[in-house]
Amino acid sequence: MSMERFIERKLRKVFRDFQQEADSVGGLCACKDLTYEGGNRPDYKSALVQQYYMLRYFPAYLAEYYLMYKHMLQERFLGESLKVISIGSGCGIDCWGLYFAICDSGGDPKRVNYTGIDIVKWKYQEILHIDNSYFINKDITEWTKLDENDYNVIVFPKSIGEFSDKDFNIVCDIFVNTDFSEKRICGLCSLMDIGKEGDAEWQGQGPQDGPQGHLGAEGFSRLYPNHIGKVIHRHCNHCNHCSLPFIPISLRKYCSNSSSSTTT
Ligand SMILES: C[S@@+](CC[C@H](N)C(=O)[O-])C[C@H]1O[C@@H](n2cnc3c(N)ncnc32)[C@H](O)[C@@H]1O
């Protein structure tokens, strides 16, 4: 399945669940919590927040992780086998990016072993065809060292900003206490832009400025269903308690530079 088809399929499923969940909890107001402004940490345990997160960010983050891993593979810094630990993995969007990057590079997903750890058990976890994938539902700061010592890829997919200084120091100690067996280890950190929410430039269309071979802004606007935003706005107009900003992150921010390991 292509990445585009995968996005379409996943968005359709999440949006259907989102509408059902909104009906059962009586509206979308809980989604207001999905903001990083003022140091807020969203309540990812809420199904509605998870679904809203997926609708807003998942296609763009998937494209970013795809590029991040593709870049890593092109560097040929590591050997054939990849053993990844994704810290704050959520439902594993970076695992999906890795899968598509491996496939597009002519590689074999069997080369990959992926472990995602997250304090919250996310819906929509899916391992695609990376059969050696595991999700651990745990607060990583409860560890003193990593659960295995042969990881050679350590990833923070939009998660590093979630750690307080104290917790981040604990995570650093976890690395120090791990007796890594691999000579080469690649660290990947994809940062989140926690600027003003309205900064995302979604106009329903975008220039064809994406590098070839992946979604690109034009591809994004083509495949992102416009009705999602419209339905959400309609919901909010009826509710009148709050007006929820619905701006799926535009890939335009991501596509102007094909090197994405530290994009926002
Ligand atoms: C912004 S979300 C990113 C989720 C996912 N990686 C993605 O790409 O969409 C940050 C994630 O970090 C997780 N997280 C925060 N603190 C954590 C901790 N101490 N241990 C494990 N996961 C943690 C949160 O539960 C959340 O799922």
C-alpha cells in the first residue's frame, strides 16, 4: 500500500471514530486541551484528544518521519539491522514512516526491530509489516536503563519537549546506565513547533514545492479531505462554548527542505 492510500484509510477510520466519540461525550470541547501553548501538556488519555491529534498532525508527521528515516538510511551510517527504540511513540507514526522509508529504499522491513514506549496506551497502534514491533505502555522515567542493550536507533518523535528538565535528566541517566553493545548509534529527534497554533498555513491548497517521491504540499492538499474541517466547524457553531481551531498542519513547512531530522 502506498503512503497516500495508508493516510486516506487511516484518516477515514479516525474521523469516523472521532464523530462517534464526539456524539457519546456530547461535543468536541475536550479537544480544546490539544494545545501546547503556555506549557500545556494535552491529556492524551482522552480518546477524543487522540483522534483530534491524529486528524490534525498525523499526515504531516508521517511525512516528516518518512523523510527523517529516509535520510538516516541514505547516510548508511548503520549496518543492515536496525533496532529502534522510540521514546514517546504514541501510536507509532514514526514506525509507519520507517516502514515506508525502508520500502522506498528497496530495503526489507525484516531488517527492523521497533520498540515504542509511551506512558499512554494510544489507539490506532499498527505495526504495518514490521513484524518485530512492540509497544510498551510505561513511563520511561521508571526505568533505570533501557530494557535491551542492542538498540542502534534512539528516536524522540515529537516527544522530547514533553519531558521536564528533571525527567529529561532521568532519561539521560538511562542512556548512561545502558551498556550499549552497538558501536554505532543514531539519535533522531523531531521537534515540535509550540508557537502560536494559528501559525500552521493550511489554506486548503499549497504550491508544488515538495521534493519528488513523497507527499509534498500539493499531494497533501489533494489527499486531505476538506470535509473534516467543515464538519468540525459546524459542530462548534452549534455548540458555541468554544471555537475549536481546526488547521491540519500544512506540509509546506516540511517540504521546502528535504532534510527533516530536526524540522518543527
Ligand atoms: C506529542 S506526543 C507524540 C506522539 C507520537 N510520537 C507522534 O509522533 O505523534 C508526545 C508523547 O510522549 C509521551 N510521553 C510523555 N512523557 C512520557 C514518559 N515519561 N514516558 C513515556 N512516554 C511519554 C506522551 O504520552 C505522548 O504520547
